[in-house]
Amino acid sequence: MLPTQKARLQLVAAAVLFSTGGAVIKYTSMTGWQVASVRSGIAAIALAIMLPEARRGIRPRTALVSVAYAATLILFVVANKLTTSANTIFLQATGPLYILLLAPWLLRERFRSSDLLFMAVVAVGLVLFFTGTDVPVRTAPAPAQGNLLAALSGFTWALTLMGLRWMGADESGGSPAGAVVLGNALACVVTLPLALPFVGVRPADWLALGYLGLFQIALAYALVTRAVGRLPALEISIILLVEPVLNPVWSWLVHGERPGPWALAGGALILGATAMRSFLAAGSQEPAPSTRG
């Protein structure tokens, strides 16, 4: 198998693993704090083993970026417990909007006039999620709160991506893998006091958490790390769009969860704008913002 073909398969597998997060998080009977703590704790240990480069010392930039990533991990889990999987993943996918707004000041990167259209479309998609009232259901008992936390996770994910780019701009900036491992460890420690005590937890819950930590985070990130150096940025961005597309599908198949029409319209705008932005960025040989959270 050619290296590029193998890299594509690795990215597709990673995107599919990422996409299962919402359905599995909702399957557990544990609180969002408990899921966030154990999931990230398992992932931190597994990633430290899978990615040797993550163990090459912690630098100041690594620590700063890990804070933003830890916030993203926690917000994603808690939002999934409160609102639909579709709303959570689509709202987190607004990260590129914040990147384009903040990059000129934080990274000294200019945006083009065509980016204004992208920002406008994503902003409209974001507003649609807060149009009307979502009816609370078993798998989404507090949609308004969850939508707010999911939107915040889009902002922290943007800070994470910009932080990783900031690290890559300096050879002494530290390892991005180190930031991922430290971010998971930090998410585990911060949420642990709110997660205790672990009483009445089903064996199936522990199995679900083991899957989330080992496969949905650790293995998926290891696959992405192995693949990204062999494919162009456009192809990577497009393949990883498999995650937000499949995420609501798994929750529908497993839990019968159906996002509202406004959420579907907003998600379509956000994903469509992100895909178009990837094509435009590739044409100008600029890196396209990732949608992964």
C-alpha cells in the first residue's frame, strides 16, 4: 500500500473514531464531570505511551496550549450531556471563525477579503442554533445550556489550534503531542473533585469510558499524527469533515436523537463554509483551519 493511501485510511479511521464520542458519552449513566475526568485520564496515559515525542519535556508554550485544550475536552463532554450531539459538534466546528478573527492579533496572520464571506456564513450558522427553542428530551435535558457550552468549546478549540501553530513557529516551543497529553491530564485533574464519588457506576460505563479514552481520543490522535505529514492540508481538512457528519448519525442510530431543523440548517452552513474555506486556502497555499475538537 502506498504511503499516501495508508495516510488516507488512517485519517478516515481517526475521523470515524472521533465521531463516535457523542453517542458513547450519552450512553453512559455517569455525570459529565465523571466522563470528562476518566476519559481524559485514560487518554493521557495511552497517548504518553503511543507518542514518545510527547515525553520530551514540558515547556511554557506547551503548558499554555494544554489549558485551552483541556477546556475544550471538558466543555465537549459536558455539552454532550446537556444538548444533542449534532448541536455540540456543529457548534464546536465554529472554531475557524474565531481563528480568522483572532489570528491577525495573536499570530500576526492576515485574513483575505474572501474570508469575510466565510465568517459571515459561519456567524449566520451559529445564530441559527439559538433561534427558536429546543425541546428538552432524555438525551438532551438542557439544550440551551448545552448549546452555550458547545459554542464556548468552539472558541477554546480555536485557541488550541492557534496555540499549536504558535508552538510550531518556534523550534523551542515544545511538542504538540506534549500539549495534547498534558491537556488530557489537566482535564482529568481539574474535573476529578467534581466527579467524586464514583458510586453506583455500571460495568458497562467503565467499558464505555475505556473506549472513549483509548480509542476515541488516544488511538484517533495517534492515527492523525502519523498521517498529517503525508497529505496536503486541503485533503486533511476534507477527510476530517467525516467526523461532524457522522457524529449526529451515531446518536440517531443508538439513541434515536434527532436535531431540530434550525440546528441542521446551521450545521449545514458551518460545514459547507468550512469546506469552501479549505478549497480557497488550498488554492492560495495557506493552511486551512481544522474543524476538529
